[in-house]
Amino acid sequence: MPADIETAVDVAIWFADQALNHNEYLQPQKLQRLLYLSHGYYVVAFKGRTLMPAVFVAEEMGPVEPNIFKVFAKGRPHVDSNLFLPEHAEAFLYSIWRRFGHHSAESLTRMAKETEAFRKALKRGRGTEITLDAMRLSFVRGEEAPDLKQVVKPKMMRSQTGKAVAVKSWTPGAKPAGGS
């Protein structure tokens, strides 16, 4: 299944832009943890769909996407990136930023290192790939990291009568909850 965002660089630049918009320096380790958390939560939120083509490996410092680590080693790279991400993916990334953007790199590292997917991969040795399926299992359980419902909250709007209703994007072919 293809990823919903073309490259992991696009996602990393999106997070770097968010930090810049909030007058915040985005430490390389914090960027790595935001990428890891967003990738793990996305596969749970979107029932197995992939956010970006990325491979995370277990290192002593925490989960790392080595390509992004190398590309961002000397700061934000001067590369062409896709500024227009799919609407649902960008809304998801905003949820990740709202939930985790204010956390320190150390706090996010502790959270990421506590995930079962990371611990199992590190136990097999430094540089071991953290599989997407292992990430999905870790994040669906919500034992080490916040539950998905605490991360991606439904968008609330008001109906014409003033009643609060949860709004989500229309997915062609999807059956409504409780429908047949």
C-alpha cells in the first residue's frame, strides 16, 4: 500500500515549519520522536495505511529514521518538498503537533523508548528495524504512549440546532457507523 505522504522529508519539513511558526527550535531528537509517534499513531488511526515511506531503527538514543537523521544533520536541508499534503494527513499531523509539540525532546524520547516495539527491536541489537506492524501493536494498545483518542480528537462543530456533533472526513465506500 502506498504511503499517504510522498516522502518522510515532507513530514520532517512540515514539523520544522510548525516549530518555526511557534518560534521554537526543533531539536533533531525531538524531530525524530515526532516522526516516530506520528508514523505509529497513523497506522492505527487509518487502519493500516502508512503515513510516509520510512524505516525506523532502534538506537540507544531512541527510535531513529536514519535517512532523516542524515539529511537534517546540519539543520533544515535545502530541498524541494511538497507543501501541499493530503488534507486528512495534514489534519492528523496537526493533532500530533498539538498533543506532543510542547513536550521536550527528553519527554518524547522517554515515551518512545517505553514502547514495546522499540524495546523489542533494541533487545535484538542497535540498528534493528522497528517494523510497522510492531509499531501498530504498540500504539493500538496505548499502554506506553497515550491512547489514540487522547491524540486525535474528533473535530467538533455545531448543527443548525446548536447540538455538538463530531465531524470527520468523508471516505468514499466507507459505511457509516451502525449502518448496513
